[in-house]
Amino acid sequence: MVENSSCTTAMELFSASLDGEISVGESLAIESHLGSCQACLQHAVAMSTLHRSIWLQPAEYIPDLSTKIIARSHPPRAGVGEWIRWALMVVGLTELVLSLPALIFGADSSAPVHVARHVGSLGVAFVIGLVYVAWKPTRAYGLLPFGAALGGCMLVSSVLDLINNETALLDESTHLFEFLGIILLWRLAGAPRPKLPQLPNSKPRSGAVSIGI
């Protein structure tokens, strides 16, 4: 502890105090000296100001990007009264009823039991995804690629089977619920569209937001 310290010793201790390198006793001794020495007090104030200006710099300007970030994060659009979420739940439960016979009993038209159960497993997995998205709509955009791929494959296979007379139109009508679920999923994900390249010298419409997928 410093007692009756000279001005030089007091300023050395004060400089150390700015870096937190003194004891409690030394801090009390500095306060006592500054209370009785006006010159050291003024010097201490100047040292504090200089120390603060070195360690603290003005914050850099950061533009507000919240609108662009939210637009690219694909927030869900549940619709008025959140009807899309309820519709997804209904479609999912209906598809579950249609898929369980194939999964449990292996009954799917004339398909072998093993193939039918694979088809039923895919249907039940899709149902779980739809129900989960209805519960957590922020996940809609993440499930959309799987749903779109599933819908595209079902559409192509159904058209080919109908052309080759390997199935009946009535049998394929059950896939309408799956297509409806994909459409609702797309709507809930914010109806994203591919980002189209802009023509030279073209300007985006006022208020329009371009969202890439």
C-alpha cells in the first residue's frame, strides 16, 4: 500500500489502475492523493480520457439489411386464419389413411407386397412431413424440395402408366391428395419462384422482392 506517495509514484499507480493492475489498498492511496493534489487530479483526468479514446472507437455504420434478410429467409405464409396449416393437417391425415393399408398389409393395387410396403412407407413419411410443417410452418421451405421431387416423379410415372394401360384413372386419383399437399406446402413456404435473370437496363418493379431458391 502507498502512503504519502509522491506525485510521480501516484501517477504510475494511476496508470496501472487503468489496466486493473493495482490492489485495493493502492487504489485507496491514489484516491487520497488525488483528493489533496489538484495537479495530479487534472493529469489523471487527462490520462483517463486518453485511455478511453484509445480503447473505445466509434461504431462503424452498418446498413439496415433486415428487410432483405427476412425476404431471403422465406418466412411462412399461413394465410388468413392460418387455413393453409389446417388444410395441410387434413390432407396429411387423409393421406395417412390411404397409405396405411399398403404399409401394414402390403395392399396396393396389383403391386407385390414388398413393393407395396415401400410405397406405403414413402406415403407415411410424406404425411409425417406435412403434419410436422403444419405444426412448425417455418420448416415449410426446407420440405419443399422433397415434396416437389416427389410430386414430379408421381406425375411422370402416373402419365406413363396411364399411357401403357398399366393402371386405371380411378386408381391414380388417390394421388390428388398428395398433389394438393404439395401445392399447400408451396403456398405455406411463401410461394417461392426461381430467380430469373434481369435484362440489361431493366429495373425491378417498385416494392418487388426477388427470392431465389
